Amino acid sequence: MSDYPTNRELIIGADLSKSYGTDGEIHSTRLRLKGRKPPSLYGYWDCNNVYTDGVQLTEPTNNKRTLAGGVALGAAVAVILLTFFQIHYIGGSGDGDLLWNTKEAYLFVHGERRGYHVSYLGYLGELVIEYFGVIDPPDDENPFTLVIRITPAGTERYELKGEYHYFTPLDDILYAGHNDQYLWKWVGTHFEKASIEEQRRLNGIQRLSKKDFTDVNGWSGRYSVTSKIKEQFPLLLSRAPMTVEVTTLNLADGEVSVDLLRPDHPPETIFRRNGRPHRVSRSEYEHTFAGPN
């Protein structure tokens, strides 16, 4: 076999010189062409100047790498988003005490709201540990007292920070205890600390009670009414008959409804409690737990 290039090699070498330039590269390519079969109808030269018979059936490797990289990037972004965004829940408890005379009635609901916030990714973990009976402590706690005043004209609502309890009428004034040893009195819209003279005269919190009573100095009281399954409390306020009705809707979840029933009026739900944590918006969560307790 002659070492001189054939006409076919010269033609290919001339074509290659347009793309690859140097004589050395052309000579190297010409050497690789020696002894190769002529291209078939379905053959082709790949990007490395290697001839391949038939049709290429698989995707190029660089396309596979691009697809894998896109999947990995998408998974990383998804994990970041699931970790960053939070879900907010609020649950809690509340015990209700009902006191009334011939002019007005008060429903005092006192308890604690509990808040939970967790990422979407963390929520999946919470479902797993909850399955095994493990319950995480709340992230936020907010003791509260809700005062609902009932008169023939309607209802008034006042929500207070902190928990008050042992509501007792003394000298026609409603007194209560707090998280201290002082006596507190209701002044129309909130509780304020009783004066030193009142503390001495009423013997501090010693006279506060949580026992049901009827018509003591014109007042009657029923405590822990929100623990009832189904019960009605008839009232007569300024000769206007009405009824406070307590209904336990779901005992397992602690769901209770307190409704005010008046003649010629539709039932009015004045308080509703659900002990099971429920999902809320971030703004509602922050409003509930904002500021000092």
C-alpha cells in the first residue's frame, strides 16, 4: 500500500482544512481514515470525527447531565421553600363562669391560648412523632380572660391579658383573683387592683370562692359551665327573660358553644371554644401573641 494519499483522502483533507486548520491536524485525521469503510446511507461522523454506522438511539451525555442538574436544582429549591415557609396553629383551653343579678349577667371565660408554628418540612416530622403519641410543647402561650356582659339591650365583650379567676360578688362589686395574692375588682371594662383599705376590709382573697350559689345578696353564680354536656341557665334581667345555653359539640376536641336565647330573637353564639389546634393566618397568629401577656 502506498504512503501517498489517495484522491478520496485529499478531498476529505481539503474539506477538513476549512474547519480544523493545521496540516498536522489534517494529517492526523487522514491517518485515522485509512482502512475505514465508506460511509453508509445511514452512517454519520460524530463531533470527535469518529464514524458510526446506523442511527444514534440514545441521547447525548451532555443532555443527560443537564437534565440531572435541573432535577437536583429543583429539589434543592423545594427543600429551601419547605423549610422557609411556616404553618401557624392556635389551640387552647378556657373555663367559663356565669354570674348574674336582676339587671345584668357576666360570662367570665378564662384560660390560655397556645400557639404552634412549624415549617412545611417540619410538619411532616410532626405527623410522624404524633403517630407515636409524642406532643411537642407550644411555641407561644397567652393567658387571657374574656368578659361578656349580658343585658336586655345586648352583649358587650372585653378581652383582657392575663388570667383572672374566683369571681365573687362582694358588696355588690365583682372581685377576682389573679396570679398574685392581691384582690382585683371589675370596674366596667377591666380589672384593677383593689385599694389597700379594700384588701384589709375584705381580708384579701380569702373570701373569694368558686362554689355555686343562688340569690346571695341578689347574685347567683354557676362555675365551670363550659364543662357541661348540655345545660340551660334561665335569666330574668330587668323583667326580660332569656336563657344561656351551653352545648358540648365535640367532647374529644373540647368543642363547646355558649348561646344566648331570647324571645323573638335568633340564637346568638356568644362564645365558642375548640381545644384542637386549628390553622390560622400568620397575621392572626402574630396579633394573638403580640405584646406582653
